[in-house]
Amino acid sequence: MLAILQSEWFKLRKSKIILILFVGPLIGLFIGLTGNLIDVGEQMNQWYSPLFMMNFTYATLFLPLISGVLASVICRYEHQEGGWKQLLALPVTRGKVFLTKYLLLVLLVLFIQILYLGAIYAVGVIKGFTDPFPLTIVWKSIIGGWVATMPLVALQLWLSILFKSFAAPFAVNVIFTLPTILAVNSERFGPYYPWAQPFSMMYVGGSTDDVFFIPWDQLLTVVGGSFLIFFLCGYIYFQRKPI
Amino acid sequence: MEYIIQTKNLSKKFGKELAVNGVDIRIAKGEIYGFLGPNGAGKSTTIRMLLGLMKPTSGKVAIFGKDLKSERINILKKVGSLVENPSYYPHLTAKENLEAIRKIVGVPKTRIDEVLKTVRLQDAANKKVKGFSLGMKQRLGIATALLNKPELLILDEPTNGLDPSGIIEIRELIKSLPEKYGMTILISSHLLSEIDQIATTVGIITKGKMIFQDSIEEMRMFARQYIKLKVSQHEHAWRTLLASGMKAELEDGHILLSDQTDQHVAEAVQLLVQQGISIYRVEEDKKSLEDIFLQMTKEELAG
Ligand SMILES: Nc1ncnc2c1ncn2[C@@H]1O[C@H](COP(=O)(O)OP(=O)(O)OP(=O)(O)O)[C@@H](O)[C@H]1O
Ligand SMILES: [Mg+2]
């Protein structure tokens, strides 16, 4: 499995699209640096102000969209010129190939999140914040956003294997991602909408009683449940796909 | 006998269409097996099933004496393959393409230069495959198939798109492999001339059915000469010959005598003349392999 992962990473590394990894964090940085900081008041940590601003655009839009594009990228070169049949005629199981592609995506999303963490820190340093960096809270947000993206990545991987075209999975991704902006403002709908979870789990103003910014039962049912459905559908579909 | 590939009643249905119908392939070690059939005969579909890319609707595949279903991974470690048009990653160079595969099959890096040299692609090693000609892509595909030093090489129409000198080159390469490395090779083609020059065993498939499977010598036996008679009332003439115990065939209004000794021909002619049948021509007719192939596939259609 490590061998497949190395091969996958090699193929992806050599495609220029890898630069897309930097888009999300750079946009975050840009928003953080140019936006007028919201006055969070005296009693709140200075760092919260860029966090609120940056997180919204980043978590509702760019994180889901870019992770979806990544899923399409790592399937695109398999679709293009018979890559699937070449890959699957090697001594590998389809299960491992699927798992490896998923694992690589999840690692890349984690990498994006860490870059984003760097962007947050850079904003603070450039703006000369004096308050201590709220490390635990930021980590919660970074890891939370990562976990919440996992089901979306699973769905995008499934769709990217299913559709040869680059546009189809992207369209589905956009269709589900755009309503997030509305969903996060809805108390009734927001907690159940999988695409709204990256924002909810990165929302530093959320409840801090639990490990993450959303309650455990919401994490398990909405994030865990949608992950299970999307992942299994993709996994089973790939097992049966005639090549 | 121990077979490298043995299938039993292998079948594949697409909807209602039986693309592969009860095929029994037997390939012994060290053979170059020519898998011959016209377009759409079911060659690629069969090969896909041999590699586990497609599940058979029914039937069994055993490779190296092991069941493909339960030991696919162990089998594929010793197989190199090229299915249909060559597969490649367009954004990578030839070398990088091989490297992506090498990481999985786990052979030393030096092997990449070896196979590139074998298919004479070393000059284009660092070019993006996107810009390759079809022949160059085909060579890369063969290089990829050779990468893991396979014991069994499965090549689906490997000379597709090669120029004449390329065809000869690849043919010589393929021919040398069983001797040099003890490889067994399955090579498919829709050109009989191609298979004739390379194979030791031949399997002919048409409309999903295997209609012939034997050594190339046995196949060439079909190419024996005939004496061809052009006569009036050919139906009547043919029956007359058969009635007197002579071997004769009727084809396209001609009578074909397979026993071509002078005496036999003389007897046949005499018999026909006595029956009042006019004889217009008596000539020798050598059937080419192409004719046999056409005939075999036609018979299958009629039957
Ligand atoms: N995925 C598929 N879905 C439906 N039908 C298919 C599929 N693959 C092949 N077929 C059908 O199965 C039959 C056999 O096709 P196959 O590709 O095996 O032929 P072939 O012998 O390799 O021909 P060629 O010489 O053109 O490569 C054809 O009638 C084809 O239309
Ligand atoms: Mg074919």
C-alpha cells in the first residue's frame, strides 16, 4: 500500500495542478491582510478578528471546492489514456487503490489546513498582534475543518471515478457548496448539512465544551454518517466498475 | 500437461450480447500463442478477463495453475500486459511513466533504462508522452509490460500503429523473449500474416467463439493445395464424384479435389466426362492462410 501511495504521489507531484494546494491559504491570507478588522472588543483575543473573517470564505467555499478539484485531479490522469486498465492490471487490489487515493486526498487537505494555519499566523505577525496566539482554539479549528472535509472528499472521489469528465464532479460540488452560505445561518438546517460542517467545525466562536466546535452527536451522525455513506458507495462502485 | 494459461468455458455477456462464448484457451509454457480474430471477435474482452479487469459472466481462468479469482495478486506479479491501445499518463515523460509503475512492481531503477533500451526509446526518455507518435506510445506500452520481467506477457495488438521496420523490430524482440527469458507470450492480432510469422500456437476466435486452436503447423496444413475444376452442372458433378467415393468439395461453383495425384485427377476427369459433364478448366489452387481464415470464420457464421 505504501508503494501505491508513493506512485500516486509521484503522479500527482508531476502535474502542475499541485499548485492549487496554495490557493485556499493564499486567499485566506489576502482576506486577513486586506479586510477591515472587525472590532472584537477589549475582552477578546485580537487573533479572533482575522479568524472570523478568514474562516468564513475559506471554510464555506474554498476548502470544499479545492478538495473536490483535487479528487478530480488524481482521477483525471487515470481516465485520460487508459490509466485505470494499466494500473489495475498490476498486482494491486481495487480496494487498496481506492483507499490509497482517498488517503492521499485526506493528507493533502491536512497539508492545506496547515498552510492555512500558517496564513493565520502570518496575518497576526504582519499586523503586529500582541495578544498570545490562541493555539488550542486554532488547532481545534484546523483539525475540525479537516475532519469535516473527509466526507466531502469521499463523495468527490466517488464522483470523479464515476465521471470521465472533469466538469461533472465539479458541478455537483458547486451545487452543494454554494447553499452552505445560507445553511450556516440556519439554525434548523445548518447542523445537518454536510457541506456546512467544515465551517461549523472551524468556527472559533462555537461551543468549546466539546473537543471540537460542534457537539459530538452532530459530529458522529452528520460528519461520520455522510462519510460512511459516501465512502462505501465510492468503494463499492469502484470494486464493480468494468474497466 | 501443465498450462500457463487455461480457461474453462469462459464467457462474457454485455446485455444480451455474448461477446465471449465458452472459450477454452490452453497455452503451454514457452509458447508464443497467437490469438487471432477479426474486429469485435472478443479478443480484448477475453484478455481483460485474463487480467481480472473484467469479471467473467461464467467460466474459470487459471494462470500458472492457480485460480485467478483467489490468487489474482500473486499471479499478476509475474504477468506483464498491454491491453488494447497503449495506456500512459500524458503529463509524464516516458521515464516518469515507467517510474510510476516501477514504484508499484518494485524492481530496481536500472530496469527502466533497460526496458527503454529494449524498445529503443532511450532518445525520447525525457519527453512528455503526450507528444509521442502512436508507434512510440506502443513501444512505451511494451516497455511497461516488460518492466517486471514477467513470466507471462500478454500483448493485445502490440504492433498496431508501428511502421514496417518497427513491426519487424518488435516481432524479432517478441520472438526472442521465450528463449532468452523463458517467457510465455499471448499476442493478439487481427492479421493472420502477423501471427503466422511469430506464433508457435494459434487460437482463432470469431463472434466470441474459439473455432480453432492448435499448433501453427497444424494450421498451415489447411493451406494444402487443391486441384480446382470448373465444370458445367457443378452440383451434379460434385455428387457424381462423391457417389464414386472421391474426396471433393464444392465451393463457389468450383469443385475442389484435395487428393491431387495425377492418377486421381485423371480418374475424376474421366468420370465426369463419361457423365456428359463439360470440363472447362483444371487448375491448381493454393489457398493462402488468409483464405483459410476467411473460410473458417465464414463457416462459423453459416453454422
Ligand atoms: N464494455 C463493453 N460494453 C459493451 N459491449 C462491449 C464492451 N466491450 C466490448 N464489447 C463488445 O464485445 C465485442 C467484442 O469486443 P472486443 O473488444 O473484445 O473485440 P476484439 O476482438 O478485441 O476486436 P478488435 O480487433 O477490434 O480489437 C464487441 O461486439 C464489442 O462491441
Ligand atoms: Mg481488441
